[in-house]
Amino acid sequence: MSGPKPLHGITVADFSELLPGPFMTGALAEMGARVIKIERPGGDGLRQSQPGTFGIVNRGKESVTLDLKSGADRARAEEIVRTADVMVEGFRPGVMARLGLGYEAMAAVNPGLVYISLSGYGQTGPMVSAPGHDLNYLALAGVTALCGTPDGPPDHTFGLPVADLGGGLYGLASVLAALFQRERTGEGQYIDLSITDCMAHWLNPRRGVYNHRGIDDPEGQREVALVRPAYGVFACSDGAVSVAALEDHFWKNLCRALDLGRFAGAEWDRLAARRNAMRDINAAIATALAPMTRDAAMAVLGAHDVPASPVLTVNEATASDHFAARGLITETASGPAVPFPVRLRGMTASMPPAPDLGSPAADG
């Protein structure tokens, strides 16, 4: 799409490291913001521990190396913030204030600054000083108690760091809203983002079910989260497919597609009835799909308009027709990657690579 990128002219002073903050500021860079990554002399720890991840989430940024314990380097950091629109930091609460780079000090030199602190537990509360990572935030928010297998103990079964990534997206939304608000008021503001709080907010749809049905016990809550009739991943002879025939009309389509024995009767046409036999229904679906190849299962389910998709590996998804049709993959210096998936006017898939430590962004 032609024209300048949405955030052209916006400057971001990014003091964050590892994943939540850099993931967020990476999206800001893709939207056209100038992101100046302020790194400690040794660099963001992700450069060494996970260079592939670092390369993808820090594309298109500039790098400035500063020792924030040095008076001269702190003064340089303040000069960068003085002309920035957004400041991002992800240290433990209190660290930036002790360095003289807290919100009050920065707002004094830049009243229009949108300053966001991303932390695991927020700037207040009993966990304010505790260390943490993705798994800890999910556990404290109540998410991990709903994960695992229906009959087993709680388990961490996500293949993605969903708390870190979800917190980064809440940060993105909050910063963009604050910039929009500044357009009307002329005032910046401080944003205290707790990743745990963000995950607690994600639980609200589940809370709605529990509140409405009066489900208070952990076992019942796990049952709601993990077991639904005609909804799940089912093995085939050479892979697996996902089926999500929740609505009554999709259930009838599924019954026409597969021989589900006694469950094909009209008495099961309503979801309320199917809930009473969830495990048996899913077992019947599993039995019907198990002898089929994945492609054969998808062919019969697709022919009957059943919500279904193959369970693809990362590499299979990358090479899939959907990814190709949507232009989801772009080649980067760190290998194939998906750019910000919502293309606004002026946005393109190409981005310069992540900067070398202490260097401006490369052209590209």
C-alpha cells in the first residue's frame, strides 16, 4: 500500500530486553516508528542466548550502547528520551527511578512522553520485587490450572511464550491508545503494564462461563476449558486434524460426514444434550478418523462444510497454500518470518535486519 507508514515520525526509546518489550517495539518499527534500542555494553541478553529470536524481533531498529550506571551515558539516554514520543522499559520496578530515568524525571524534560513499564507483576502489589518468566505469570493469573489433560494435573502445555507475547500486544495497544489520546490532550502518560494482569484479563471469557454456571471447583473448570463435544485434535493414520463442530448445524454436517453410530440420532442435535456425552462423542469421532489419512479426512470434512483444518508442523504451515495466498512469509536475515499480519497503508513486508550492537539500522 502506498503512502507513509502509520507511525512515520514517531520515535521510540526502547530500553527493554529479551522478549515482551522487544516484541512490542518490533511491531512499532514495522508500523513505521523509529525505534532506538538502548543496550547495555554487553548487549541484550537475547543476542547470545537466542540469536535467531533476537534477529527477528529486533528488525529495523537502531542500537545505542550505554552504561546507565555512568553519568555521561545516563545524560545521553536522557537526550534520546527528550525528543522521543514513547519510552519502553522492562526492568524490575524501581530500577529506572534509581538510575534517574523514571517516569517523573523523564516527564519533566518531555511532558508529552508516553512511558511504559512492562513487568511480570506490575509496579505495586506483593510480587513487585519477585523475579519471573512466562510460566510464572501464567500460573499466578490462573491460566496454568486450566492447562494439561482433562484427567491429569495442571501442566504447562503451550508451545509459545504466550504471556510474554500477549503482554507485548497489550503494550502495543496501550501505547497506540496513549498516542491517540495525546493527540487530543497534548499530554503524555505513564503506563504500568503487568503481564500477569494481562493474562488474567484473557481469562474473562472462561470466568463468564464459570460465573454463569456456578462452577467453582478446579476439576469442573478444567472440564469446561479442555473438553467439548466434537471439538479437539484427532489422530489420523499419518498425522492429525482439528475439528470444531460446536454449533448444531455443524454437528449435523459432521454426522453426515462420519459414521458416528448412536450419536447420529436426532436426540443429539442440540449442544446441551451433547455436553452430557462429551467424552463418548469425541471417542466416536476419534474412531472414525483414525484409519484415514490426514488428506482423506480433510477431503470428507471439507466436502460436508465441517470446521476443520490439518494440524501442520511449523515448516508445513510455512509452505502451505494459506501462507502463500496471504503473503505471510518474508525472507529475513534470520530466515523466513511472518511480518506484522495486519497491513495498514504504507506498510510493507520487508524490514532491515536487526542492528549490530551499537550501530544504526541497516538499509533495506
